[in-house]
Amino acid sequence: MLWEKELRKIYKDLDKELSTLAPPCRACGECCHFDEYGHKLYVSDIEVEHILKNVGLPETAVNKGVCPYLADNKCTIREHRPLGCRIFYCQKDWEVTSSDLYEKYLRRIKDLYTANGLEWNYASMPTLLDKNLHRSPCVA
């Protein structure tokens, strides 16, 4: 898929920018407990497709309250995690900075859709994972 290389570049550019701006991550897994922490993780189709191609479907059931890629309070898709995971930090004062940064990189992902003639689809991660879990395999 033509968009994969560019998506990896977007993530790499973001990670570089975050390295100078972001507070440290405690790797506590709090942010992956969506209901407890009071947030939803939204992703695009290609971000989910990127995860599925590189990591596969989650081993646990898709629970809308907890990320299914969380195991022993550790992220099992860290290298392939989506934009929302890369930008979200538990520190409350980070929200002001993260909002503008999120919009900047979300725009790049949207532009990637346009450049590749893809239809924009953006929903909660559990919703898009559920969609892929129930997708029928293609028959040739």
C-alpha cells in the first residue's frame, strides 16, 4: 500500500517533535483504560490497517473501556500505535499543547487519504477493530 511509508514518516516526524515537547511517559497504562481515564481513542482506517498488518488482531476481546492491545499494563503495539496514543499524555497541563499538535498531524493523515484517493473514515478504535473482526474474508 502506497500510504504506509508516508504514515510511518508522519509518526516519525511526530515522535521527533514530541521528544522536545512532551512530558515523560510513566508507562503506567492509565491512558489505555479509556473509561477510567475519561477519554476515547479515535483513529482512522489506515491507522487500524497499519496495526493489523504489523501486529494483527488483539489477543483479547475488544472491550470499549480498555485498549485490547494492553497487556500487563504495557502497550503491545508501541511501535505501531496510532496518532492519538502518540500524543496523549496523562499530565493535565499537556492538553493545551497536545490539541494543536494533534490537529497538525491529523491534517497530514487526512492529506494522505486525499493523495491516495481514499475515503476518510475516523471512529473510535474499538469500533474500527470490531469492524475488522467481523469483516468477511475476500474470496478470489
